[in-house]
Amino acid sequence: MMEVAIVGASGYAGGELLRLLLAHPKTKVTQITSETYAGQYAHFVHPNLRDRTALKFQSLDDLGQTDLLFLALPHGHAMNHIDKFAGMAERIVDLSADFRLRDPADYVRWYGCEHPAPERLGGDRNESFVYGMPEIYRERLTGAKYASGTGCNAIVTNLALLPLYQRDLVRETVVDVKVGSSEGGNKATPASHHAERAGVVRSYAPVTHRHVAELIQELELDPENPRLYFSVTSVGIVRGALATCHCLLDEPLTERDAWRIYREDYDDEPFVRIAKSRRGIHRYPEPKILTGSNYCDVGFAADPENKRLVVIAAIDNLMKGAAGNAVQTMNVMLEWPETTGLEFPGLHPV
């Protein structure tokens, strides 16, 4: 049984990690940390875990050795203490943005800071972090010591676009990602106040977002002229991210072409499903029916007359966009069956 600890377990992603790992047949959660709730039972913050665990939050200063460490800290924390964390565990999965980008200069551009541990970037499977997206880096992640998380907006968009970009079919793309309130974390802000957030449709990043850095990196775009135009819109749901990607193509594609491309790439992926039907109300991906699951559903609609393919992808941002993907990454790192602990299919209706 692998002993694991969660640093930052009181947040939304940390709570989902705890929920998943408590039910995982190969892990035993032995430590959870929170500076705010040290000494309190886990269910005080995560009431869904009542009678599931007697663990109490502890201070980071009291954290001891473990086999694998999940870091669910705010951005900027892990990078400044990575040597300390590396001394506590043989393996680390970090959910923050601190080790996602391979070029240290990108942290200056996108996060406004010099990276204090550039030697940890690069993804060579030894002392640096591999980008935690099994659909791309399954081979590199196998046996790796350190893995990063992925941005929720980035992973849903990358999964939508990768089959097209890997075939060099796209001239430029316009993407709008609609997200639920949990993407903002559990810290109260004026924007999260119920009177301001309830029922909202609010464009909060109309021309750029930090997760674009991951799109440029993984789609291998020109950083100075990516020709990918990205917006994020908050909507009145708690969980979920829906990426609508208007792909302007060099040559027209029919829906039959799109089916062939996406089946070639995703038929064997355990957590990517093609959601494209001719009838019924669930013809395209919807975040709602993915609640609590680790799936990414991908669908599309062809507009060959205008050389356009609209690709739609949906995830639960706390699962495939954070905790679920982190557990999937752990499974790959340790060469366990990739779906272990992640079999829940979601709910309907919800």
C-alpha cells in the first residue's frame, strides 16, 4: 500500500484528491495539511467525507516522510519550497502551475516571476517535472519521479484541439471556455459573493489567460504569433468547463473526416470519449453529466463550406481538470492500471 500525503488538502482540489485517494485500492492517505484548519477533522471542511476518515489537518511544519506527495497549494508556493518537498517523498504530483511550463522565461511572461528552480523544469523524468497529461506523455510519465498538474482550461482545450494540430490542419482558432465558480478556488472574493456570482454569465478573461501558455507549449504554436484567440467566461454553475473551439482550416473537413481523426487518436484513451450524436438532447459534450467523473467528452460540428470545424469539449474542472487527472497521472507513474480509483461515470440527472 502506497502511503500518500496531501499538502493543501482543505481546498476544492485537495478535497477531491482526498475523496479519490480514500477509495483508491492501492493508496493510504496518512497526512493532510492546512494552515487554516490545522487540528480540525477533514469532514469539518469536506462534509461529504464524514465517517469516511478520521484524519485531521496538520500544519505543513509537522509534515513527515511519505511515499508520494500531492501538492495542492496556490500557485507560487511549491516552486519556492520544492527542495524541502523533494526531501519528504520519493515522488511528487504538483497540481499548481509551478512546474507546468518547460521554459523558465515563460514564468516571467505569464506569471510575472522568475522561477526559483529552473532545473526542475523540462520533463526529463529524473529530477524535473513531466507535464501531467497522460494522453500526450504516458511514456515519459511511466516511472517518473515528478509530475505537474495541468490547467483545467488548458487540458479541456488541448484535448479538443490536439488531433487537428498534430495533423497541421488548422490555420487559426478562436476558443471560448465557459467555467463554473469552483475554478476560482475556495477563497472568498467580491466576485464570488453570492449576489454577484449567482446566475452570472461574465467574461472575465476576454483576450488572454495564463493557461494559454500551456496551449502554446503543447500545440507547438509560435509564441509571438500563436493564431489562437482565447477567452474565458464565468457561468452560473459550480463545476465544469466547456471549451467551444472555432477551428479555421486550410482545407474543408467533413464530419466523416472528423470522426476518423478523433477515433484514431482517442479510441484507446480511457478518459476521452467522443460525444457526437444526430438526435437526442445530449448531442454534444456537457459538463453537467460529467460531474464527479474523470472523463473529457469531445464532439464536433463541421462547416466545410467555410472551412470551419467547431470542436466542443467538456470536463469537470475539479476532476479531469485537477484532482482526477492527478490521480490518473499517479497511476501511470507507478504503472498501475490507469483507471484505478477513477471508474465513477458521473451522474444523470444531477
